[in-house]
Amino acid sequence: MATLLDRLLFAQGNKCFFCRRPLATGEASVEHLLGRSHGGTSADANVVACCRSVNALFGAMTVKEKLRVVLEQDGPFRCPVPAAQPAPVAASSLPGVAGRHPAVRPADQRAIVTAGADRARLDALIENLGRRGASRPRKLATLASTVNATFGKQLSEDEVQSLVGALRAEGLVHVNGEAVTYSLPATHG
Ligand SMILES: [Zn+2]
């Protein structure tokens, strides 16, 4: 017997209700337009099949909030890219490290958001190191702990190394063995 999801997918031509891209059963889920937590039922009139990612995004939103999400999109609606898909952003692909990003394709949006967050961290780090003047760390290990301390020691070892790598890629930090030197822009004020 066909499940509700199968029936909905069939009725929608095996496409996502929101983004209208072809949708396999394994990537689809049932979205309650009026959420169950808001009293919505599983009657056909209240359910659609859609990408799991947009179902997760909608969560317990009200219908009004969901409509806003859909209407706020520029151009055709695109469901969010599932978290498992985007490749990790290499330091060398950060904006400013390897030049400006070319036109952004929708599938890359999540990756660009990550790059933006890394860029913000990198800028904060450059500012912090700039302010330290002569008291900048002289050893790689000290630099790593300074990087982590800049962000309240909340970073993973990978994140610390990625930021140090980005500083080196921008030519701001030079590492020779364990010794660290700087070519930081002059800090004003
Ligand atoms: Zn979709």
C-alpha cells in the first residue's frame, strides 16, 4: 500500500512542492502546511511532499512565517542545500584569499555563508593581532592559543589551524619552523 509520502509525490509529479525539483522518496518528507504543533492534521489538504531540508527549515513555523520564507526568495524558490552535501570550504577559497567569488550558484549558498563567517573571524583576528603590536606571539604554538583565545577558546583545533592557514595564505603571517613573523597592515587608532 502506498504511503502518504508516495501518494503526495505521485500527485506532485515526483517533484518538491516548493522548489519543484525532481524528488526521490529517500530525499522527501511530508510537510504539514499548518504544523501539527499548531493543530494541523494529516488530511491531504494540509500536507505536501517536499525536500527534507525545507521541511527541517520550516520546523514549527507558523503558516505566516513559512509564507514569508517563500516570498522573501529572489527568483525561483530553492530548498536549502542539505547539510551533508556541501564540500568543506578550504582556506584557499575564502573570499579575499583567492580573490572575489564569481557569481554564486544557489547550490553554493551555504558554502558561501560559511566562508563569510570565516572571513569575519579572520578580520577579527587580523585586527586583534594588529593591536598587539610588539607583543604578538613569536611561536607557532603561542599563535594557535592566541587565535583560540581571540574567540573565547571556542574553536576546534581544525578551526584554529584553518585560520592560521588563512593568515599565511594572505601573506600576513610567516612561519619558519616554530618561529612566527608578521606582515600586518598598520593599525590606526
Ligand atoms: Zn525542494
